[in-house]
Amino acid sequence: MRMMRLRSGALDEEEPELTRVARSQQRPLVLMLGLLFHDLGKGLGPDHSARGAELVRAYAQRIGLDPADACDIEWLVAAHLRMSHISQRRDLEDAALIESFAREVETVDRLEMLYLLTYVDMASVSTENWTQWKGHLLQNLYEKTHATMLAEGLGVPVHAHSLEERRARLARLLAGGQAAEFVEVLPERYLAATRPDVAARHLKLWTVAKKTGFASELHRSASGETDLTLVADDRPGLLAIFTAALAANGIDILGAEVNSLDQGVALDTFVVRETGGGAPSEARWEAARTDLLRLLSGSDDPHRLVQKRLRRASWASSAAPSVETKVRVDDVSSAEMTILEVFTQDRPGLLHTIADALHRAGVSIEVARIATEGNRATDAFYLRDVSSARLPGSSGKISDPVRRTEVVQTVQSAIASLAGRG
């Protein structure tokens, strides 16, 4: 059992932080019962988390569990999907979001147990479901929430560096060259989430892109994940162009971080693989890079490239269970942007199709949270309305209900059209 392996120290080299948290638990019974009951509500109604919490309540009363323990177990079961949802589909640099989640959790004890339960739940689904990318996002959420809870009044973490201090620290670590200029154009989200060694690689790419208009790197990490970083002059619809070149050459996207730097430069990182698994070959990436340069120059059309991929796709994935498409708007979680969540069946060219539809609908993608679980895509996009963002005093949110409906319908129609080609 994965939880027992964590507590015994067997996963210390693989998951050192999770091991530390697991071995420090003082109430293992609460954690284990939360893990035992977390999915028992499946098949008993639409909300298996709530149904499972009801089963816990009845069980606790029957065996006479300590009321405080019973309350925490019930909460763990009811909330067992929250950390995976927030870490993969929300902007973790949104301080209001982190503070709201900290208030929801209430205690550090609960946070630690939920962190562990979330890891075991995700890692036990399949070998492909737990990735370094997802692990980084989950740990980031845990650490930010933990720091916020320890801070007085659930405010700004007491040990947090100011934005300028973070810039100065990264500039010192990168040292020399154009490091100082580079860190000045980085958004706060990037400064908080990116390791110095990764930033050093990005600095080299940014330096090249400043001269040539484009730079790229395909990087294979020690863990086996493959990251693709693309740096280019920013423009409307750039994400649709990037994803068209990848889709046309059989490179699937498992995750994405989209960054708009000052001075009009985009720095986007994708977790990628070849269709069927494995890192993209050098030949495949070179073909995709050639196509991408043609798209950026305007000498080729993104739709033609994607159609080429769709025509030759084997559609072996069609044997997998179908996934109903759901597109919904969250206009509450972010004060500055409108969040569009897309749940649908993963298909070749899906991310390009969504990004292109949003571009045509007149909205810009500020943050993208891309996740793939088996044949199910669960994506979230933080959007600004291009037209309203130009108005004085406007946040850029899609505030008009009619406008929101138009955006949703545009995305739904594009996905339906893509599915119809299969």
C-alpha cells in the first residue's frame, strides 16, 4: 500500500517531502480511515464525495469514534478531490484563492492529511496519472497554503519574499549577462513557481528570442518527463499556433504553463510525449519546429497543419470509453479574470481547437491549466475579454452573460466539429 510505503520511508528518495509529512503524522488512524472511505460513495449518486462523507458519519456513530476524529475523517472524504482540482485547474499565484482554501481547510493537521490522501489517490490510479508536473503543482499548493495558515491572520506568509526581493535573488543566482534584465520582465507567477536551474535555461532561450524572434528547447528531465519550452514575440492566437505545430506532428500535450513576459514576449512550457507514450524523437521535434517557424512567419496555415494530422490519425483512442463534453464558466474564483473549464475526451488537436476557438471569440488566454487523465482532458483557461480590457477601469473579465454564453458555445461547437472528424 502506497501510504504504508511512505510512512516506512521506502519512497524517501522518490518523494522526500511527502515522506517527511507522512512520517510526522500523529493521528494515523484518521488518515487511514479517510483513505479507506474516500471512494466508497462511487456508484451511489452524482457526488460520490458527499455520499462517502455520509457513510463515514454513520460508521463513526456506530463504532463510537472520537467526535473530533470522526469530524476530520468526514471532512477528508468530502474534500478529497479539492487539492487535485485546485492545483491542476487554478492559478496558484492568486493570493485570494490560497487564503480562501486555507480558511476552508482550517487546520495544518487537515492540510497535511489531505495532501497525503491526494497523492495516494492520484498515484494509485495508474503509472501515467502521477507525473512530476502534477506533483510539482500539488506540492506548490500545499506549501503556499501551509505558509498562509502559519501566518498571523491567514494573511501574507510571514517568510514570503516581496516581489522585488524574489527578482533580486534570482538575478544573483543567474548572475552575469542579461540576467538582471531578464528577471525584470518575469511575471510574479513565474518567479514563484520556477526553479533557478530552469530559469537559467529559459534565460538563454529568451536571449536568443530577443535577437531572432523565436527560441525553443526540448528537455528530458531525470524523472523521464519531457518539457518543451517555446519563446516567441507574443501575439493574439499564439497558443493556437504553438499547439497546431505540435498536433500536426504527433506530439501530445500533457500539461502547459503559459507566461506573458513584459516587453511583449511569450514563454510557454509544455509537458509533451509522442502519441502512445515516450519522449518525442529528435526527428519528430525537428519536423514540428520547422512547421512552427513556417506558422510564425505566416507562410503556412495552422488549420491545414492540424487537418494533416487528423487525416492520418489512427484514432485507436476511439476504442476508449467516450467522455461527455462539458464547458462551464467560473466567474467567482478569480477577481481579475474569467475561468473557463473544459472537460472532454482527449483527441489529437484538442488544445489547438480550444485555443483557436477562444482566439476567434475575442478573448485572450492569460493562464492555462492543462491536464490529461487517460482519455479525459480537464483543462482550465483564465481569460480576459480583449474588447472590455481596453475600457478604462475594466478588469477584462467577461462580465456580460450573453458574451459568456457566446464564448462557451464557440468552444463547444469547435470541440463537436473536431469530434465529428473522427
